[in-house]
Amino acid sequence: MMWRRQSTDGIQQLPEERKALAERYTIDAEEAVRREQLAAATAAREAEEQARRDAEAELEWKAAAEEARRAAEAEEQARRAAEAERRRKAAEEQARREAEEEARRLADAEERARLAAEAEEARRAAQAELERKAAEEQARRAAEEEARRAAEAEEQARRAAEEEARRAAQAEEEARRAAEAELERKAAEEQARRAAEEEARRATEAEEQARRAAEAERQQEAVEEQARRAAEEEARRTAEAEAEERRAAEAQLEREVAAEDAEPMAEPEPEPALVSEPGTNSELPIYRWFDGK
């Protein structure tokens, strides 16, 4: 994003200590924004899940109401069919009674009216048969219509069950994909955490190496300081030994001078110069050291 580039360009102009602080604050702000986005996404998913449950409950309620209405319609149709059957039977009974009455009257009218009565009876019987067959056909059609409606209801119920199963499978697939996405996100977070830990470990190792180098440098300085002090101590001891030798030589010289003073005066024979002779003392290394000092 643009604001991150501007922030990075501004950070590059800061001193090193302020740059590290600004980068840490930038990372904390990005982490806070990410957490807010995650919380908003979670709330949105929960709201969608609640809406889906409410919709499913509404659909179930509508399906139950539709099933109750169909059952009521089926009962009403059955009642109407029974009423039609009762009317048909009543009509047949009425027709039968009328036929018997007519037969009785025809029997009283003797043989002349018998043929007409038989013909009338046959006509009426045929009509009644036709009506009965028509009623039976109507009842059969009503039963077939009821069976068809029942089959349609079963088909609709089967389709509704299939649709419900499809929706459940789709919901499971969406949940599986969401779980996979969550696993991928956690894997990415784990990888980032491990990278951060590796970076921190490398920084710690670099700090440890720097500390060890500083410690080695300090130890080297200590060794050099110890060597310098040892050299100074050796020089001091050498100076003390030379001073001791000088004092011993002076004491020896004083003893020789005192011995010469104690001897009687005599003409000395020419001899090689001794260490104790004044004329040659300046040639000794110890006296040359005194003269140089």
C-alpha cells in the first residue's frame, strides 16, 4: 500500500535507533489492523451463519404449513367423495323405491301396462346403471387424483430432502474449505513465527559473537598489559641488580683505597694498571656507566 511506502521512505531518513523504533511501531499497527479485520470477518461469518439458520427454520415452518394445508385438502376431498357416494346410494335407493312403487302400480294395471312397466323399468335400470357407472368412474378418478396428488407430494418431499441434502453437502464443503483456509493461514503464521525466531536466533548469535570478540579483545589487552607489567618488573629488577652491582663495586673500591692508605709509602714498580688505580678507574665499565649517568 502507498502509506507503507511513504512510511518506509520517511524511516530511511531517520537515525538507526529511531528507525528501529519506527519500524517496530509500524509492525504493531499492522498487527492491530490485522486483528481488527480478523474480528470483523469472524463477526460477519457468525451473522451469516445465524441468517442461514433463520432461513432454514423459516423454510421448515413453511414446509410444515404446506403439508398441513395439503392434508386438509385431502381430507376435504375424501369428505366430498364420501358425500357424493352417500348421495349416489340415496339416489339409487330412491330410484329403487320408485321402481318398486311403479312396478306395484303397473302390476295393478294388468298385462297391458306390464310391458310398458318392464320397458320403463329396463330403461330406468339402464339409467341407474349408467349413473352408477358414472359415479364409480367419478370415484375412480377422484381416487386417481388423490393418488396423483399423494405421489406429487411424495415427489416434492423427496426433492425437498434432496435439496436439503445438497445444501448440507454444500455447507460441509464450505466449512471444509474454510477449515483448509484456516489451516493454511495458521501454517503461514507458523512459518512467519519460525522465520522471526530464526532471525532473532541469528541476531542473538551475532551479538554473542560480538561479545566473544570483545571478550577476546579484552583478554588480549589484559595479556598485553600483563606482559607490559612483566617487562616493567623485569626492567626494575635489572635496574636493581645493576644498582646492587654498582654499590658492591663502590664498596670494593672503598676497601681497596683503605688498604692502600694503610700500606707504607714505597716507590711502586711499574706494573700493569689495576682496577684499584685511580688513573685507570675511569676505563672500567662500571665507571663509564657512572660517567654516562
